[in-house]
Amino acid sequence: MNDPKREAKRKEALRQGEVIMLILITINAVELWLALGIKYQTVMMATMAFLALVDVLFILVYYMHLERVFSNKEDHS
């Protein structure tokens, strides 16, 4: 049988994953828009590097669960 608490947790994690995916898509769309719109190479590269870093941080924290690597708690769920 499905545990209601576990099912709610699963749905919450799925919803969070969907929101993070939309954020990543938005960041990539902004990167593309900036790459096509900024004329100065230095400004474009700095902005693109910053947005890529934000992208990487979202992926590390929300998809690769970086906080679990540094926690003492063992969670096998």
C-alpha cells in the first residue's frame, strides 16, 4: 500500500523538479537572448559565465543533491 506521507513527499519532489527545470530553461533562453543581443564581447562573456554558474549551481543542488554529500544523515529513500 502507498503511504500517504511518502506519496506527498514524492509529489512535492516532482513538483520541485518541474519548477527547477523551468528555471533552467528560462536561464538558457536568457543566455541565448544575451548572446544574440550583446555587442561587446567582454560583457557577453562575463554575463554568460555568470549565468552558466547559476545553471551549474541549480543542477548541483537540486538534481545532484549536493547537500546530501556533506550531511551526516544517511537517507536511503
